Amino acid sequence: MKYVREIMEFSKITSISTNDVLRIFYHSDLYFLLKNGISDIYCMSDNWLAEELKEECENKNMSKYVGARVSLGVFFYDIF
């Protein structure tokens, strides 16, 4: 449930679609920290986590995940 709130908050503050935010989130260091229970980052507020993700995106130029698509033959599929 924490992931959903984090993704929605990040989408709200950046005006990026939720599909693109999913791609960004699942490729982020923040996701790794949350998933593995490292430190007490899980206890931080959704807004704080969204701001951290925004900062990580700016520092790592994660814009490559926005609108990313994979070609499989003649079809294009969104990647997550």
C-alpha cells in the first residue's frame, strides 16, 4: 500500500502519468531501499518520499523512463 501512495503523490507533484511514474519508481534506489527494508525509510511520509524520488530523478536523469516503450515485432508495449 505504501508504494501506491508514494507513486500517486509523485505523480501529483510532477504531473507525470502514473504509468511513467511506475517505470521511474521501480528503477529507483528509493524502491530498492523500501523493498529491502533498509533503514527506517519506510516510516517517512509519502510527501517526503515523493520529494526524495523527485530529487533522485533530477540527479540521475531518469527521464529516459518517461514514455519508454519496447518493440516486440509490430506491436509496442509499455514497460514497467
